[in-house]
Amino acid sequence: EADIYQTPRYLVIGTGKKITLECSQTMGHDKMYWYQQDPGMELHLIHYSYGVNSTEKGDLSSESTVSRIRTEHFPLTLESARPSHTSQYLCASRGPPGDNEQFFGPGTRLTVL
Amino acid sequence: KQEVTQIPAALSVPEGENLVLNCSFTDSAIYNLQWFRQDPGKGLTSLLLIQSSQREQTSGRLNASLDKSSGRSTLYIAASQPGDSATYLCAVNGNNRLAFGKGNQVVVIP
């Protein structure tokens, strides 16, 4: 079954650690996105990709980085985690023109102590 | 810049009542509009996608309308159930990027 996966679902980590949040989709979608959402607040786009080797920064400034080496995989990395990075991170992918429906993963809830 | 507003921000209704959730957007040059459901601490589940050429979409008890010229969409949920309690998000697609509203937080009271 086509789907979008995120791991880990929950992560508690100390300040200064390097972390990578994983996102994979099995739908063959070219377009993928990372959003950040604080509890009860709106989603903010932090990174997106329109295909392999293509990455762009989103609307909200973020200290994270992303890579897109394979179509199905779009990991997000924080080189040095800080308490201000505590948030929920949501990965999404979008179908081709004519379809264009966007699907979301279950999210990773990150807490930096 | 596209701005999306959802009214009301929160509402409570007794079970069985119909729900009406409103979404307005400022730039009518859109490709499509998507309604999502989000449960607390979870990801977003796609409910309905309306292409810019369409006026409405239906799925079960859900019906969404789109009036591009006036920059409005409405999500109707018929005969609400306690399981419908969630936050409903409207997202407008312009150039392959979604602009989200802040959501309608719905509580259906048994």
C-alpha cells in the first residue's frame, strides 16, 4: 500500500546533539515537503524538494538542512539541537499535475532538553 | 502572499447536528484547495481535494464547495458524530505550495 512514513515518532534528546528525522514515501512522488508545527498553531513550511538533488528553503527560517538523493527519501537534519527546536515536524508528498493531492506522514514530535 | 482564514476558530455542537466550516483566501489564482483533518499530536489526513475548475466535492457525509471568484470554501459535515471531533484545516495550493489556515477546532458533544 502506498504510504508516507516518518521515524522516529517521538524523540527526546539533549542540547547539542545531531539528529536526523527520516521521511520516506512509496508513492513515487517527486514533490516532498517538511513542515514545523507547534502545539495548537499553524503549519509552517521549512523545506521542500521537487525531485532528486533539488532542495529549497521554505517560508519559515530553519536551522535544519535536508537532502534528496533518492526519490522516496527526504531526511531532515539538525546539526546541533537546541530547546528552541522543540516542535512537531511533519513530512508530506504531493502527486503529479492533474492529481496534486498532498499526503502527510504521522509526524515526529521532537523535544530538546 | 496568499492568506487563508478559517472561521470559527473553535466550535462545539451536539451530536447529530450538521457542521459548517468556513475558509477564505485572498488570492483566487489557485490550482486546488484541500481540506484536512488533524487529531491532537498527529499528522494530517486528507479529506477532500477540489480542483480549481470544480465547484464541489463529496465523500460520504462530507461535502466541500469552492467559489474561487469570492475566495471561499465551505466544508459541510452532515449528522456529526463524536468521532468527528478534531481540527479541520483548509489549505490552498498556489504553485505547488500549500498555504494553510489556522484550523477549525471542532468538538462534537455526545
